[in-house]
Amino acid sequence: MDPLSEVLSLLRPRTAISAGLDAGGEWAIQFPAHEGIKFNTVMRGSCWVSVAGEAERLRIEAGDCFLLTRGLPFLFATDNPPPPIDSATIYDYAVDGIATCNGGGDFFLIGGRFAFEGDHAGLLFGALPAIVHIRDATNQAAVLRWALEQLALELKQGSPGGALMADHLAQIMLLQVLRLWLASGKQSGWLGALADHRLTRALGAMHAEPQRRWTLVELAGLAGMSRTTFAERFRDVVGQTPLDYLASWRMRLAADRLHRSADSVAAIGFSVGYESEAAFSTAFRRVTGRTPMQYRRTVSL
């Protein structure tokens, strides 16, 4: 499994709630703070998006996709809007998942919200800006365009199994937007490493064999770079040294197993490359601030 797939699998999207917005005329809608990531795609028309704490508003048009990653309140509005209404005033009366404002007809948006399990969401959110905007995304990715068309049908038709279908389509759309973001050259953190084919080889090896005693020389060789150049490049892009990243990834895998299995601390430690329970416990506490047993008790509450 490639690093992006592994990270998204570790996050385990807990919910994917899909809804549409059909608006007409001049309007403004205020949305509250939210959990997880908001995903939106404009199918028709255009509007402005303002996120609390962000200095500039964003113009979105038909074909654009964007993610709201910080869980902050946000505002959708036309060019000359009236005072904003609260989103609940229209979404509480949505029909087949589609909310209508001013009779609809001029603007149509499909959105979803993803919430993630555990303590690992920061691994994704921390590598993304508050707004991830992909212009003309539906023309860049045929799969995304197909998924959007199918999701629009599911929301409108209310067919049997529609909720499950909408969930899977929304996850496909999220992955496609992240792929387009990777191709944009704007990303940073471990997502930035995935955009560099040399770093990707080293990152993929660490994810494939986290228990292996990787050395900087081995990882640099996989990247086709000198040890010094590789170490500097990795740190500049990811924000951590290669071996610090490996240690952090091992602890995330271990934390997931502590939460989801009854395996012993020693067995989990061995699976991520530690030969003794004491060495693993020390490393786990250094990274997470808790011992493995403290973490297991906390997440089990």
C-alpha cells in the first residue's frame, strides 16, 4: 500500500455526510465550526468563501473543488449579498439531501464532511492549508467528474442503498482532490514528499517496512541521492529528519494497534522495530507523552 493510502486508512473516515446546496439570486449563508474536513465542489454558478481567521476570501466557480481543513466557521456569499442567514435555517429543511436558498437555480454545490478516528487526523490536517482550492478540478480528473455526477444523482433520486453509495463516492472525491493537490506543487510536509519521486521512494520503503532498522545511507540510496543531500531535502520538505519521521510513523502504527487490538505491548513494539518492551515504551512515551498502557487505557474510555 502506498503512503497516502496508508495514512488515509489509518485515519479511518468515520462519517461522510453528503449534501447539496441549490441557491438563486443574491444570498449569504453562515456555517458553524465543524469536525474534520469539509469537501465541496461547485457544479453550477459561483460564489465567495470566507473562512474565520483567514485574511482573504476565495472565489469558487463551476468545476472548482475545495477542502476546508481547520474546522473553522465559514461563509458562502454572492457578489452583493444580503445579511447572512444561518445554515440551519435551510439545511434543516433539506429535501433528499439538497438545501434550497431563494428558490435555487443559479448555484449548485455538492458537499461532504469527513470525520476521522483517533489521534492521527493532524497528520493530514497539518500538511494542508486552511483552504485547499483546486481550480477546474472536474476537467482535470475524469474519475472526479464521474463521481460528482453519480453523487448528484444519488442525492436527487434517493435510491435504495443511496447513503452507502454516497459515502463511497465522497471518499473517492476526497482522494482525487488530494491527488490534484499533490500535482499542484503547492503542498508541504509529508504530502510534499509524495510530490517528489525521489523522496517518495524512501517514504514508501519506510511505510512498507516500518520495523526494519533503516539507516540514512540506505534511504538515501533508495532516493538516488547522497546522504547529506537526502537528509537536507527530506528535512526541508517534511519538516523532520528521515529517522525522526520513521519513529513518528512507527508510533502512529503502534498507537493504532494499542487502540484496536489486545496484543501485548511487547508484541506491538516488536512489530514496529523494537526488540524490547522497555525500549519501545521509552520511545512511545517520548513521542506521545504517555506510556503504551496509559495510551491504551485513555483511548478505551
